Amino acid sequence: MTATEIHGYKINQEIQIGLLARQVMDDQQLAHHQKTEIIYAAKMLVKKAGNYAYDNYLLHGSDNRGIMQDRDLEPEKTNKTPEVINYTSNHYLSLQRNPEVIAYVKEQINTFGLGCGSSMMSGGRNELHCAIERRFCNLLGKEDALLFPTGFTTNMGILSLVRKGDLVLFDKECHASMLEGMKTSDASKTQPFIHNDVKDLEQKLIQNGNYNNVFVLVESVYSMSGTECPIKEIVTLKKKYGFTLIGDEAHSFGFYGKDGAGYFSEKGFIDDIDIFMTTFSKATAATGGVACSSRGVASTLPLIAKSYLFQASMTPMASAAVLKSLEIITGDPSHRKRLWKNTIFFRSCLNKLGFDTKDSRSPIVPVYISDYAKLIQLNQRLQSRGVYSVPIIFPAVKKEEGRIRFNVTAGHTENDLLETIEILSQEGTRLGII
Ligand code: PMP
């Protein structure tokens, strides 16, 4: 194994780079330039050994198949350009390649131009934004909707409602954007509850005593594990303890529920979600985010949420893509039907082969591999044989809960799925995983 020492840190090609980066950055004995030198050296060691997957990209962007590249190698100078079947895309409905969406975006750019000039509050709003907001209100039966430039900053903005004297309880698997939102909020206390564990949430509601307001944060479907939120039980607690419920539908809006209105709608609890959010970077194939709520909340947020006040608004390109995607989502169920058919087929084939997908239900299909070395080897083998998926490892998840995540989309063909299943079967057997 290749190993070396730099500024007192011993590094080798199997080091867990994300963890090292955090340790090094927190080391007060090191100068700033030493920290970045250590991290760079470690990254290059790990990368040379083929254990760094994060510099890979698809030459022509997100699609169900593409040519894999490495950002350190110019496309013309590399002969390592295998075609891969892509499982990294969050565009579940594959609308990023939909000809109607693309044509509509081109047309709207002629009218609206490319940029919006400023933030929503200072002249950067246009009619595309208003049309999206109206559509969300109608679809979800909420009083008002507000657009943000990204999903990440939507969550950050929403959490500026949390003030001194308030408590936030959040599912342990909640997305980093909520964690950042809590950090920059004035919350007096934030505390996680065990993932999807309603009993643990109830205990924390009881234990925590008196706060001015209690906020509970959940996702409809969790991005790391593909699990669904026990929304019925959480709403029962809400009725008993009276908290404000914030629900993130990033990984379900567009393909759960009637007209694709999402998981909370499908389960009949959309009225119990005080603040609904979703990002536009998943089913709606663009970027941006929306918060849907009462008029009171929507009137307050623009005045206090820095990510609304001080961030340029969603571009016309992204807005037009979202608007057309919404029209397709509500008017044509064929895309989500294909997505679910692919999802059910893929997961059941993997389960029959003996792969462990635990209690995932959604088009996010995690394959759990507790042995870290085998997980990394399998991921490398998949990439070299043309399957592009994402390893999710410690510290993002517990050491023994490492997994390779496959995002199934409507655009995957039967051939794509069968080829992937065959490769997984061969490599999984070879490594003794199944
Ligand atoms: N919430 C969840 C649950 C997410 O998974 C993500 C992105 N992966 C976000 C919010 C942030 O959205 P965006 O990347 O569109 O800013």
C-alpha cells in the first residue's frame, strides 16, 4: 500500500478522505496552507488507487447513458471514455431530456432573457415565477408559495422562522440544507430523533419541556436510504403536542400522489404540513426550490430569510423548465408510471439475487454492503464495467451501514436495467457479497 507523511499526518491510499478533511481543517496546530496541502496530497493518493469517485462526470451531462470523464483529464487527451449507465441522476422523470421541455425553455428565453437581474425583492421577479407559484398553490391547496434559487437555500430560508426560545426536533437523516438552516437560525435548541422512530420523537417532545415554539422537520422520502416518512403517526403526535411541521418533498414530488402532488398528498396529510418544500432539481429537472404555506408565513419569509432577500432569483431557463415540467407532471402520468415500473422491477431483481436494499421503497435503491473494502471494490468494478452509481460511506452514514445508491429513473430502458443487474450479479458473486 502506498503511504506517506505530510505535516505530521500519515496518509495512505485507503484513507477516508471526507473524514480526514474535517479532522485536518479542525487542527489548530496547522496553518491554512498546510491543511489544504495535506488534503490535496491525500486526495491524489486515494485517487491514484482508484478510490476517489467524485471527480467523475458525464461528458454531456445528466442522462440515462453517457460518456464518463475525469475532471483532471481534458476530454481530448483521454482515451478512457467508457459509456456508462447512469444511476446518479435525481431527475427521476428524465424530463431534463424531454423535447417539449427543451423547446419551451428555448422559446421562453427569447421573451425573458437569461438572467433576472437581482433578487425577488428587488426587481428580479418575473411572470414565470408567479406562474409556478400559482401552480403550486392550486396543486397542494396551500394559500401561498415562494420561490428560492435552490432547494438548499429554500430550507435555509424556511428555518429563519426559528427564533430564540424555540426548539427544533429533526429526523436524523434530514438533509444537510436543514442542518445548515438550523445552524444559522436562532434556535435555542436543536435535537435529532432516531430515523423514522415516532416513539423517540414523542419522548423528545415530552422531555424537552417548555419552549416558545416547537418545529419538527421531516422528509417525505429520505435521500440516503429511500425510506418513507411515517407521516400518519407524526401527524397524530402533532395533534397531541401541537408543533409546527415542516416537510421536505425533494425525493417524492412529481411521482407520488394524484397529479404527482407528492407523498404527503398521496397519504392524505398535505393539510397537516405547515410548510411544504420541494426542490426543482429532482423530478422537475432544473434548479430552484419552493416553500408552500399559509399567507402569514409567505409574507414573513421574504422579510427575514436572507437567502430570499439577498440571492438572485431563479433564472428564466430554470423557471421555464419547471413550468413545463409541472404541466407534464400534472397532465401526463405516463412518466411516473414508467418510473415506478422500472423501480419495482430493479429492486425486486436485486432482492432476488440476494442484495440487501433494507426498507427502501422509492426509486432510490440503496444496496447495503457492511464490509467497507468490498463496497469500494464493488463500486470500482461497476464503474469499470459501465455502471455509474454513488457510494455512500462513513462519515455520511454509520461505518457498518455503507451502501451503493442507485437512482432509478423513467428514462432507464429495460436493457439498461437488465445489463446492470447482470453486472451486479457477476461482481456481487465474485466479491462474495451475494
Ligand atoms: N432537500 C433534500 C432532501 C435534498 O436531497 C436536497 C438535494 N439533494 C436538497 C434539499 C437541496 O436541493 P438542491 O440541491 O436542489 O439545492
